[in-house]
Amino acid sequence: MQKQLGQFQPHEISILTGAGMLEPLGHPPANTPKFFSTESLAELRDNQKWLEKATDAISTFWRRKNGQKRAGRNGRTSPSSRASGG
């Protein structure tokens, strides 16, 4: 997979699949390995518009995920602030 889509890391394939940017062969359950057509991957690799959208989808995924982490941290109090009453 890495070789077929060049710039994307293996863990990003699930992000692209979840965003509807990649369609696995058949109808695999969510928790199983996914297989993709080599021919389809080659076409996508050469499609500039698809690459731009895929890159945007990955950026959006990580921006949201990191934003959720930050929001969770900002809502907590540290043990030292609780001990000092603040």
C-alpha cells in the first residue's frame, strides 16, 4: 500500500477509508484488514485533485483529533492546583 500511494503513511490509509476517499474491495467488517485494487491505487496516485483532497482530509482529521486532546487538557485541573485551592 505504501508503495502505491507514495506520500501517505500506512496509518493514514484508515483515515482515508473512513473519509470515503478510498474504497476497499468487497464489504469488509470494520475490524478486519482492507484490500484495495492496485489499478485503482495507481490511478489515484496520479490524480492531483484526489491527492489534494486526501491530504486535506488527513490534515482535518489530525487537526480535530489534536483539538479534542487540547480541549480535554484545558478542562482538567492539575493535582497541584487542587492542593493549593486553585
